[in-house]
Amino acid sequence: MSRILLVEDEASLARALVLGLCEAGFVVDHERDGESGLLRASQQDYALLLLDVRVPRLDGIQLCRAVRSAGKAVPVMMLTACDATDDVVAGLDAGADDYLTKPFEFKELLARVRALLRRSTRTREPFLTCGDLSVDLSERRVSRGEKDIPLSRMEFAVLEHLMLHVRVPQSKDQIAAAIWKDETDPSPNAIEVFISALRRKLQPPGTPPLIHTRRGEGYYVGEQSDAGDDA
């Protein structure tokens, strides 16, 4: 399930967008100002940023520019007033991928969001690596060193999510939201079960651990030098 960050200070519009995007199957985080949005964007990897240009404390253009300066390639869509041509140009120059002028139909916004996400998915690297662990997304193959490691569908989904956020702790809720999509919510200990299975398969005796736990934050993939306060 794709996670979107919405930065919008108009309360009624924000409520409508959050409701509509959630009903369309997305997970949505909402912030009302640019500084809070930038903090969120720096702490969480999003599938897409939906930024209103005219938000307080740090406008959407400045936020987009800061995200690009940090090296993040996340798709960005700007929302701007219908007569603000200069804002459109400035947003695109700052690194935005698309824009939509207000007022707009939600179905048009949803179509543009899905198009940006499809484009982002097509350009994503097919291989993910961390140390001697390699994940081939196209072939759904996992190997550590020269050894192939068979995983179940759900084990692969959990590992893929962790590998997309290397060294960034992921909570159980974040993992569940990413892999369960429209299926029935998992039992409370399901993520623990999958993490335990992955550790058993990926970390045989004599090999350094790759999956770590950071207390109060979640699980992450990293080399031994990345390990913090493992539980």
C-alpha cells in the first residue's frame, strides 16, 4: 500500500483529500505547514508528496526544493491557485513532477497520482543490496553471498519493504500497511513471526546479522556496523 504525504493547510480540502485517497487504497499522512512536512519527509520514505504551494512556515516550493537537495527522488505533485502561473513555473523548476490547479476534480487528481506512481515504479532499480544480501525484485529471488534463499510470498514482501528502507527503522504498523494492501489485517504478532523467519533464513550460524531491532522504533536491515540498540 503506497504512502502519501499531503501538506495542505486548508482544513476542508485536506479532509476531503485524505478521505478520498484512503478510500482509493492509499495510506495518507497529513501536515498543515511546510516545516512539519519537511520533517515528515526526512523521517519517512513516501511513494509521493502532494504539496500545496501556499502553506505557512515553509511554502510548498521551498519544501520541494529542500527534498530534492536532500537527494530524494520521490514524485512530487504541487497544488496551486488557478491564476498562479509563476507558482507553477517555480514549482517545476524546484523539482516538482506535476501540478494541479485549484479548483480540481478529485478523479483528475487521483489519475495524476496513479500516473506518477506508475512512472516511479517503472524506473525503480530491479536489484536491492545490503552487504552480501541481494534481492532481485523482478525475479523475486533472494541470495546471500553465493547462496539462494527461498522465501514465502509474505516473507519476501516484508524483506522487500525493509530493503527499500535500508538502515531506517520500520514499525510493525508501517510494515503491515505496506504489505497487506487490501487483504485482512494481520494478527498482532504476524510481523514478529515473519521477522523471526527471515532472521533464521538470512542469518545462519556464523554469519553477521542483517536484520536489527531498534527499541521503540522498529526493524531495519543494515550491516553490523549499522546496528544500534538491538533488542
